[in-house]
Amino acid sequence: MSGTAPNLIVSAGDLDEDERGDVLVMMTMSELDMTTFTTNTAARLMAKRGRNGEPLWEESVTGMDLSALPASDLNGDEIADVLLGSHDLVYALGYREE
């Protein structure tokens, strides 16, 4: 997906427990399937450190109507999480530096 402009850039809260806000960037590329006349979307969601833009984590998914939202701490590790979903699936994503 190089050369694709981001279609989502949003403040995500503190995703890495450094007490600074971080950023979510999502880039999508859609392709029409001419056999089924449906649109398939591939998305790359990247979490970046707010202080310097370094990557925290990255996730790639395929689906329809993809969107991402920052979420509160969903798994009890005291770090904000991210929801990534499509019309029929929802992924809960988090980060823990080892």
C-alpha cells in the first residue's frame, strides 16, 4: 500500500504507557470484485508514538467497511486499546512492550 494517503489519522490516547498521547493511522485500498460486484478492502492500521512518530505496532486486515477507534483499557493491562472492525468482525488490539 505504499503511496496511499492515510484515510484515518486520530489521537488514540496513551497506547504504550509513556503518559503521552499516541496516534492511529489507517490506510485502505479498495478493489471491486467484478465476479461478485462487491468491494474488497485491505487496510493497514498503524499505531505510532505521539512523541516521535515511531511505530508501536501494525495490523493488516481485509474486509468491508473497515474502521478503527481508540478504546479504553479493554483487557485490564492499564493501557488503552484499539477496536478495528468491519461489517461482520471486530478486533480488539493492544500493545505491551516486552
